[in-house]
Amino acid sequence: MSFETKQAAITRKGREFFSGLGGPIRSKAAAIKITGSLGKPSKMPGLSYGISAALCKVGAALAKIEGSTCSGCYALKANYQYPSVKAAHAKRAEGLDHPQWADAMIYLIGSSGETYFRWHDSGDLQSFQHLLNIVKVAEALPAVSFWLPTREKALVLQYQRSFGSFPSNLVVRVSAAMIDSAAPAGFQHTSTVHARAAAQGYSCPAQQQGNKCQDCRACWDASVSNVSYHQH
């Protein structure tokens, strides 16, 4: 390859990078092009966001362990296997590294009029930058209550060591690895799954109300330290 050809290739790559940065997000279509669409689950209030559970880091290992909270993962079965759902998950995952991902998400959520948001009804954190971007979204939208369930406790600990507490409108719940086990220690907000043992802390009422949140908002409530879910 000649020097001129190499220079042309470098220039082209540079233009592609900077064009990817783009300008301010000014439309829903522009935002979705970066982040993919948001979900509107029937069980819970507000909006949600999910990627394929097959991309989980800790969860992928736990899914192979009988008695873990990821064994028989609901997000790897049923409706989650439809081609349209898989395509939506893939589009969202593809956009995670886009430099305007947080800005696009801020536009989508902020313009929706919704006041509750759940991160990862399927999937989990992919990187520390992913977590930082979620924090950025929460900081930009103080009127929205965010709930982030995660098994990536190493990333949560890294954030706490670096920055301290999360924004007050972002409840990050570190999930227990095993069914009927104690809540993870060292975290302000956690969640557990109970089957034979008694629920720890606040017991999710969904099982008694058609598997829906109805008027319960405990998962988003910073005053609730642990939420215990009955095994699906």
C-alpha cells in the first residue's frame, strides 16, 4: 500500500469517527438509530431497556449452576427467543459503544414523559463505561426514578471506590447469586430470590397480583434496602 493510499485510509477513518460523534440529538429517530428502541413492559410502570441475556458476564457463568438465581433464566426462553426480540437486543448491544449513547438515551427517556425506568429487564452491565453512561443518564434526568438490577458487583464496587454513592434517583440493586442465600454484603441496595426460605426484607408482591407491580415501587425506592422475589 502506497503512502498516499495509507493517508487516504486514515483520513477516511477519521471522518467516519467524527461523523459518528454527530451533533445534538434532536429527534426520536436519531436517538433510536444509536440506542435501539426502548421497552414498555406490561408488568411494571414506565419504560425499560434490555439486551440479550446471552451477553451477561457473571450471569452466563451462574446460568450453568443449579440453584443459582440465573439457572433457568427467563430471558433466555419464551418470548425472548422471537426473531424480532433478538434483533432488537442486537441493535441495542451494537450501540453501547457509540459516543452519543448516553445523550441519545437522555433524549428518549426525557421526551417520553415517563417517570420510572428499569435498566436490563434482560441482560446486564457490559463494562465500567456502560455503568458510567447509565449514571450520566440518571444525573441528566433527576425527575425520573431509575432501577438497575445487576450481578456485576465488581463494577459496582469499582464505581463506589472511584466516586462514592450513586445519584439519588438511581437505585442499583446488587443481586444475590444463589436462591435462598443472604443478600450480598457491602452494598446499600440489594435483591434476593426466595423459594423455600422466608423472604428477606421487602417481599415482592407480584406473585399475589397477577405478576404485576401495580402500585408497588419498592424496586425503585432508595429507602428499601433489599427486595426479595419469589422464585419464578
